[in-house]
Amino acid sequence: MSQIRSHIVGTGYSLPAKILTNDDLSKIVETSDEWISTRTGIRSRHVANDGEYTSDFCVKAAKMALANAGLTVEDIDFVIVATVTPDNTFPSTAAKVGKILGIRSGVAAMDVNAACSGFVYASQIADNMIRLGQIKNALVIGAETLSRIVDWTDRNTCVLFGDGAGAAIFQASEEQGKNTDRGILSIKIFADASHYETLCSDSGVSFNQKSGFVHMDGKEVFKMAIPSLVEGVESSLKLADLTLKDIDWYIPHQANARIIDSVAKKLEIDDSKVLVTVDHHGNTSAASIPLALAESIESGKIKKGDLVVMSSMGAGFTWGGMVVRI
């Protein structure tokens, strides 16, 4: 029986021009390239300059995705931005992106805050709306300026994060309703609020009228990240009636190379199928997966017809997985 699927018809990304290497960080806080790289796999990250905002990177990534899809802003029916670093408390960054892009009146716009799982969560919303026939084309963006909320005197957190945005255009297409279809085949999302304070901002608008800094229990996050990322992969593949043998690529949330290695080993995924960008992006939270996806499509690694599984885990705790045939 035929079924409406969400095809990813175009991707794009944007990164700040400013690059902060581990050696640069060693001049700001007590650390070293060896200390950072051996623990995280990160060697550099992009950091927004003064006057650059989350919306700026969203817009650039969106324009690239639209161009790659062969679409214009007139074709977009829904704008959703996953971020924990919005330009303003309100309105949504998605609304601001719509304003800058010139999205027509009446097109819905909203932000999603699921931290590092934000892109998977946002994709679930967009995919459901497409499947229901409510929209035809959705602009889905993961974007962050995490450099605004890190304590640059805390070497345990400031070395981890970077800024940037990744975007994807989801388009409705009628398929056969089989797991051999192109498009999004499954998405599964989760949360466990008992870990609310393990990874969080230490402030908030309602709490103390501040944005605050990232606070993290690194050991606990590391311990929870591996099984969560594994569950994201296994549950989404099961939902699509597929196995790890079927996949061409795995895109994990780019938080830490050691976590990625551990997940790949646990799932028995060959390293050649694991896409890693954490070395030059750092952890870009909601931007992590769409950045890696867009870069890998642009470079030609990911090709039309490839089966890609993605999984993420972030504050909340939130986690999830997605299976898509490009």
C-alpha cells in the first residue's frame, strides 16, 4: 500500500569563520591539545564572533539547503529550529529565520528545545506533519551558539562545545510503504527526566532572569550516553524492520570521540561506516547531526540511495534515533 514519506531533498550548513584550536584554548584556560584531544577527540571548533547570532547560521544553512533542493522560500510550508541558544527568549528563532528569509505569511514556525537530540525531535514533528498531509515542504534546522553559554574558566566544559547550524529540507513523496523506500523510514524518541540536573544550564529566565552556563556531570553523562545512543539506533532500525547489516552509514551525535568509538564497538559497526566530525566541530548540540549529514553529502561520502541511521542523546535526558534512505 502506498505511503507518504518525507524525503530529504536538500541539506546545508553554516559555520562561523572563527576557528578556536586546542592550542588557542590553552592560552585562555589551563589545558593543552593533548589533554583535550586524548579525552574527547576534539582538536578545533568554530566560535561565533560578536554580532553573530544563532539565526545568522540558520539562515545561511537554510539558503544552502534550498539551493541544493532546487526550491525557493515560497515552497516552504513549515519552519522548525532545534536549539538551546535562541536569539531571544521569544519569539522563536524559527520566526526570526522566517522573517529574514522572507517566508510568506501563514507558514508555521517554532523552536524545539531537546538539547543535543533536538534535530531528531524536530525531524519527528516535521515528518509527522508531512505524513498527515498537513504540509509538503518543511525546513528543519539544528543550530547553536553554545560559546555564549560556556564558562571560559571551566576547562571541563569550555573545551567541548562549538557553534554552527545544519539544515535539511523534508519533502512529501508518495512511496510504496516498504522499508526499501527512499525517505525517512522511522524515528523513535525518548526522555528520562530523572537526569534533569545532570546536564543543564545553571540559570534560567523564570529561575533568576539569566541564561547561565553549561553545568555537567561528565562521568554520569558519559555513562548514560553510550546505552542511549545504542538504543536510538536499535529502536529506530527495529521500527523500520531493518538491521545494522542494512546500513551504509551511521551518524552519531558528535559529543566525544570516545563515546562514538564505544557505541560503534557495542553495535559492531565498522569504523568505515561511522561519520565523525567532532574533531573539527566539537559538540554543537542540536546542530551536530545535520552538520555532519550536510558535510558528508557535500563531500560525496553519502550518496543518493544510501541508508543512514542517526542517533543522539542530550540534556533532559533526551535521546532518539532516525533511519533515512537518502
